[in-house]
Amino acid sequence: MNNVLLSVEGVSRQYRLPRQALFQSAPVQVAVRDASFHLEAGENLGIVGESGSGKSTLAKMVMAFERPDQGRILFEGQDINTLSNADLRLARQRFQMVFQDPYGSLDPRRLVGWSIAEPLRAIGTDTAAQISARVQQALEQVGLRATDGAKYPHEFSGGQRQRIAIARAIITRPALLVADEAVSALDVSVQAQILNLLMDLQQELGLGILFISHDLAVVASVCDRILVMQNGSILETGTTLDVLNNPQHDYTRTLLAAAKG
């Protein structure tokens, strides 16, 4: 663990639900319970679990979109929840996210080049010419043409839109990419193309990838290690081979059976 990129230490998160009656206390839902794990630089770690398992809440906390109720999240040795808003904005160029719905994450009224450049504008250190050059480079890195930045999102297929979303995520040259169900909305053949693209970019850019999915087969195809979640808790973690060949929990065996169809 000499090259730890991300360290999640005893993190928990709960939400208050609407009151069921006027004089009753608001019920509490525990989304994540005492989660701990680490991700090394250049490593792929898969978090797998069904809907409601807490994996997406964990991703939001890693991205500092939400704060944990307890525990710490260290990125490159720095507790991201102790940063000022200005420092967090600068730190975010080092960790970026790819969402499930690429069309929903792109402004349909804007050219895709404008959307891809958005993280650079938020940082505010590059000139307009530098931003334009980096947008073109990012488009080519994800297998699109540099001129595609002058088109609108509706002019692309679902797989191409996800490539655009990935271009926006890598334009800041991050060390960590969080992919939350990044291929689940795509056809199987397109899923394979996007997974291959992510693996190529990992090799090219030295990315660490936190890959979140409900599909164990998808996670196993790209990840070095797997972490299994259910009801907000981490049930087991291990190398991909260990989890596939020697699962320690009944829930993991259920996911394996589902993956085999």
C-alpha cells in the first residue's frame, strides 16, 4: 500500500426519511455502514451490488458530492472533506466521474465541445486556445473526431455519447476515474467497446478506476479486485479470481449465478 491513491476509512452515511405520522420521529435509512477500502494508483477496483446496496452513495462520497456522517475519505493522502470549496474545486481535476446516463449528463442545448470543456472552465487556469486544443485531444483519445466538438449531443448514438462523457472526465488528466454504472444503459456490443476504451485509457493515462455496477460479470471483466456490497455493508473483498472461484458469502454466490445466466 505504498502507492495508495484513494483510502476510504470507516465511512457511514444515513438519510432521514419523511415522517409517517405527525408526532413520530423521522425514520432513518442507513445507506452506507462502516465502509473501508483502498485503491492503488493504476488499479481497477470494482464495487458490485444490487440497487439500494449503497454503492452509488459511496461513489458520491468519494466524489465529495455528499459528506459522510462519520469516517474519512483520503485522496492522494488528503481528507477531501476538510478542503475549502476553492481547494476542492482544484482537487477535483484529479478525480472525475462518468455517469450512467450520458445524455442526461450533457446539456442538449450546447455543443459537445462546450460540455467537454466544462471541467477546465471550472478550474479556470487555461486560456481559450488551450481549452480548445485539449477538447480536440480528448475527443481523439476516446475514438471520436476532433471536429465532433462542433456537434450537439442528439447527433450521436448512445455509445458515442458515453465516449463524449468519458472525454469530459479525462480532460483534466485525472488520476482517478469513478465509473458509476457507466455501461449499464448500453447494448452488450457497445458495452464491450466502452469497456475496452476504459482499459486503453487506463494504460495510456495511468488511471485508477473505481468501477461500480450491479453486474458482476462486467466488473469481473475489467477489475483487478472486487468489493461486494449489500444493504450498505461491504460483505467481502478480494482479487477477482478469489471472488469468482472462492466466494465467501451467499449473496456473492447469488450474484455469480446471475452473471452466469
